Amino acid sequence: MKRTPVLGALALGMSLALLGACSSGGDAESNDDSTGGGETTITWWHNSNTGDGKDYYDQVAKDFEAENPGVHVEVSAMQHEDMVTKLEAAFQSGDTPDIYMERGGGELKDHVAAGITKDISESAKETIDKIGGSVAGWQVDGKTYGLPFSVGVVGFWYNKALWAQAGITEPPATWDDFFADIDKLKAAGIEPISVGAGDKWPAAHYWYYTAVRECAESVLQESVKTLDFSDPCFVKAGDDLKKIIDSEPFNSGFLSTPAQTGATSASGLLATGKVATELQGHWEPGVMQGLTEDGKGLGENTGWFPFPTFTGGKGEPTAALGGGDAWAVSNDAPDAAVDFVNYLLSDKVQKGFAELDMGLPTNPTASQYVSDPALADLLKVRDAAPYVQLYFDTAFGASVGGAMNDEIALMFAGQASSQDIVDATQAAADAEK
Amino acid sequence: MIDVADEANAPVGASASPATSTLVEVAGRAHARPAAPASGGRRGMGPAVRKRLEILFFTAPALLLFLFFVVWPIIKAVQFSVYRWKGYGPLVDFVGFKNYISVLNNDVFIDAFKHNIIIAIFSILIQLPLGLAIALLLNRKMKGQNQLRTLIFVPYVLAEVIASVIWFQLLQPKYGVIDTMLSTVGLHGPAQGFLGDPKWALATVIVVLTWKYLGLAIILFLAGLQTVPEELYEAAQIDGASWWQVQRRITIPLLGPTIRTWAFLSMIGSLQLFDMVWILTGGGPANATNTMATFLITEGTKRSNYGIASAASVILFVVSLVAALLYQRFILSRDVLSDARGRKNR
């Protein structure tokens, strides 16, 4: 009997070895920062995983390697959702890629607090000055942690043919005009607006925008910092939204409609001519192209107009709601990684980025190269806006943003008041403090 | 209504599986036993030692997997649940039971719990009589019996995700197949669609769940029916019992153990329900179809409140465990005991 434990341990050891053999496959893609002999390897994750965009980024990495001997850029191009999931896991395991995409706001704040993201205020000073105001969404306590390479704005995308069919010649500037247009569209038997309230954030964009129209810039800036929503303009924003919902402009089943997956999603309904309008971000044309069989989306019928104003609102009428993506550097990345993000924002790289219509470039020298007319229009609106308010859910962070989006979605279902939205947001914010 | 374990409910699945496996073992072993005592080792080791080693060797991999993927996550979940944690960085912000209090005070979670209970009750109330009736019918000798049996089992074989996506498309308002069919006969579904109207959504989910899991109930009942001894039917026939009497007095009582096991599986599956709801409604509209599992996934992955999500998962685990233990103690125990007694008498 004495030998049993030894043999038992042996048996255990053998099965451990078996388990080890099973799991070793996963360890293969470790990302070492450096591989001795003066060579530096930096890892870069991005989400342009198809077509020209992928080729372009591969070329960018090669060019950078040529200009910086001894530096090797390991590029991982991933589908967007995959990348987000993998990033989340990377943050948790502490195995963050050297250069990754950062959406800014509260999310970034959490990353900074957890020591994941590197402060590049000094090392990227020149680039930051060049980009200007857009960088604000990637600053925490006055320090910069990310360089936005594409910042877009949200607005109403519409089907010009359907609007003309309803006898409307000009997009509305105020909500009173818009309400009249909604009635005209309905009278013509066309569903006026689709909204993916099933995914919540597309519905929440309405409240964000009514808040941008009702609240002064200083109030919004302050509330992002202090998470204090006591200003009455936030309740007014809810009242405005209530008016919009009460005009019943939305597609049937909007409470369970997804944002942009499949032909029956909000974007799909717009792309296939089933509804006339949708409030959505700058990526909408690309999404619609993916949702139509001919790959053209609405094509020539694509129209865009900014979120109309309310009479008496304290917000800037040309201010925009938007957001974007920035390159951020992880805390333990080598200096070459910072050089690389500077390079990514250089005139040369942003020009190519603009020429391929990969987004709305933030480097002002690149703006002129955007060829897609819809994107070029958006770019003008963005650059004319006194400020671009980062999506609130991003700005406030997942926890507060999630609670806020849920409550806004409840208002769409007729189960929350203007005050409820403010209260729920404040409660979630207080739980953070 | 078995929920095939996914990450969200894996810990709870563990609590359920020992219970079910004992049942299976008890049934299966009765015949296997006589062959089990193998001849002892010839190379000096005592047969007892050798047998222990054998057991250890063969169970160690499974035990290790169990420890790594079931016990360890449970321990970690309990640990996370007493911290406020965003999902990364070290655990520093100890909050004690605050997460539990906030979950239990959250109307959305309480509603989610109620939805779980409603789904569990209606799954059994609908699927039991329906499944039993169909199983009894399919048990009669008839043409195409096998084809019918296969057909009825198809929904269960479909992956839950795929079935959900199909139903999601069928149930689309205005453009979906179901709405189109209804309108051709002059009927109208709810204006917001079956999944978009808070009043209809939960009922719709239950209908889809019934469609999906009825096949399992039927196949289990059919299997149970095969164990009813033919002699009893013959005896009843000689006594002049009608078909209906035979079913009521002989078949259904002898099907008892099968029904009780199925109800157990159905109940645990209902408590852990996630995939179907997640794809059909995402817990909406207006939280009308949230379950405990969708609640904790939303809190965790969407809002990064991993502490609260862990607290919710521990509560879900405890609820399932208590339900499983109570069920075993008061309802399943009869079956297990009677079987053990039967074995002793043999």
C-alpha cells in the first residue's frame, strides 16, 4: 500500500502532461516585445481585415520597417468584433498588443487606471498638436493616451428617392419641419425612420443628440468629468425624445430590430428601400453596401442631413455627436511602438487612408483626398462643427453608459420618463464613485 | 429544455450532472456489475492496490478537467463577486456583499428570476401532456412510424443558435413568414411583432422553446415506453381493458421515473436558459424576456461590472443547486431508492 501515493502521483502527472499537450497549442502566439540582437518586434492589431485596407496597412508596416532598420512590425488584421473580444481578453490577461485600437472616453479611463495604456503626451506632442481638438476624447486628466486616426459624426441617412416620392424636396433643419416630413412620408405609405432599438445604442443616439442640442457645451464637458447630471437640460433632452417617439416615426417592431445585422436590421431596412431614414454613424454607407445584393447600398440615392434643432435649445446647432478610433500604445511597449503610431498619423499614411475611403482622417492635410462624396460631405460637417461630442456611452464608460442606454431603450418602449433616464444614469454614476 | 452547457452556466451544469449520472449509472450497472471484478495483478501488487491505481489512472484526467473547468471557475466566481472589478487589473476594491445586495435589489434581476420560473413552469405544463400524448400515439404500430419519430426529433437536433436565428427571421414583423401567413388569412399579429411587443415576447419565447424541446420529451417518453413489460398489456387485454384504460392505469404510472427525470432536466434547463433568449430578444424588449443568465452576461460583458455579474452567477448557481437538491430529495429519491432496493433483492 505504501507505493500507492507515488504511483498515484505518476498517474496524475501523466494526465497533467496530457492536458499540457492539449493546451500548448494556445501558447504559440506569444508576443515578445523584443528578440535579442538589437532587433525589436512590435505587435499591431487592426480591424481592416479585407481588401485594399488590409493590403494598405501591410504596406504601411513594410514601409515603416524599411525606414527603421531593426524594427519588425507584426501585423494582425482581425474582423472588428473578433478584435474587440480578443482585446478584452488581452486586457484581462495583461498580454496587450503594443499598438491597438482605443475608443476613448470612460473605457480609456479604466484602461489608464489599470495601467494598460501608455501616456504619449510628450512622445507624440507634434502629432497631437496637428490633430487638434479631436484628440480630447483620448485624454485623461490632461494627458493624451491615444491618437485618433478616424473620427466620424452621427446624422440622418436618408433615401432621396423615397423622400422625393413623398413630395419632400429639402431635408429638415428643425424638428418641427421633420415632424411635418414624417407625416408626409406616412401619408405616402412609407415607414419614415428605422431604429435598431433591439441593440439599444442606436436608440440611445437619439437621446445623446437631443442632449447635445439642449445642453451647452460647458455643461456636457463638465458632466463627462464629474458624472453629474443635475442640469435641467438633461431632462429636457428626454422630453424632446418623448416628442419624437410620440410622433411614431419608427419601423414596426423597432424594439427588437437589430442595428446592422441582416436585411431586417435597421440599416438593412434603409438599404433595401423599406424605410426612408435612419440615424446612424459615418460607417453607414459601408454597412449598407454589405447588406445589399449588388453591393451598392443605396447608391446614388444616399443622402445625409444633420440632426435637426429644437427651438430654444441651449446647445450649438452645428455641434455633432460622434466618435472614432485611435491608436493607443500599451504601457510596456518599446519606444518603436510610439514611433509607429506617430508614423500612422503622418501626412503620408493618412493621405493613403483617405484615398482608400477607410474612414474620416483626422490629420487636416489628408481631408482633401477623401473621394467618397458622402464621406467628404460628412468631413465638412465634422470640421465645421464647433466640437464633436463623443458618444455618451463611450464617454461615460461601459457601466454608466450601459445603464443609460437601457433606460433610454425603456423610453422607446414607453416604460421610462425623462426623469427616469437621468435618475438611472445618475444612480449608475454614483455607484462608480 | 436542456441547456447545453456554455460558459455562463457551466458551473451550474456541474451541479446537475452528478445527479443525472447517478441515475444512469444505477440503471446501467445492474447488468454490468457481475463482470467488473477483474482478476488481480500477477506482478506482485495486491489486487486492491492495483484496482485503486486503475481507478485513479482512468479518472484522473476527468477529475482534473472537472477541477480546472468547473470547481476552479466556481471558486473564482465567488471571489470576483465580493470585489468591484472591471474585468482587468488586480482585485483590490473589496466590497463584501454589496454586489449581492445590489443584484437582489435590482428589479431587472428579480423580473429575470420570475421569467425563469414562468418558463420552467410552462415548459413542464405544456410539454408534459403534449409530449406524452404524442409519445403514446407514436408508440402504436403504424405506417411511417420511424419517419415520424425522426421528424419530431429534428428541432432538438438543430443547434439552439441556428434554431433561434431561424425563428427570429420567421417572427419578423411585416416581412417575416409568420406575419405574412397571418395577413393572407386576414389576421394581424401585434403591431410591433411577436418579439417586439413586451406583452407577447415571453409567450413567444416559450412557444419557440416548446417547439425546440418537445422532441426531447417525446424521445425520452418513447424510450420509457419500451421498458413497460409486454405481459402487462397482454394481461390487461385479456381483462378487457380499453386502450385508454391501458394507458392510464399501466403505461403512465410505469413511465413515472422517466417523466420525473425529464422534468428535472427541463427545470434545470429553464433556470439556466440563455442562448435562445439571447438571440431571439437579447432579454428585451423593455427587459420583458430577461433570464438570470442574460442578466449576468449583460452586466459582465456589456457593462464590465464583473463583480455584479459574478454575484448574479453565484445566485443563479445557488438557486439551481437548491432546486436540484430539493427535487432529488423529494421527487427523484423514490426512483433511486426503489431501484436500489430492486437490486438488493436480485
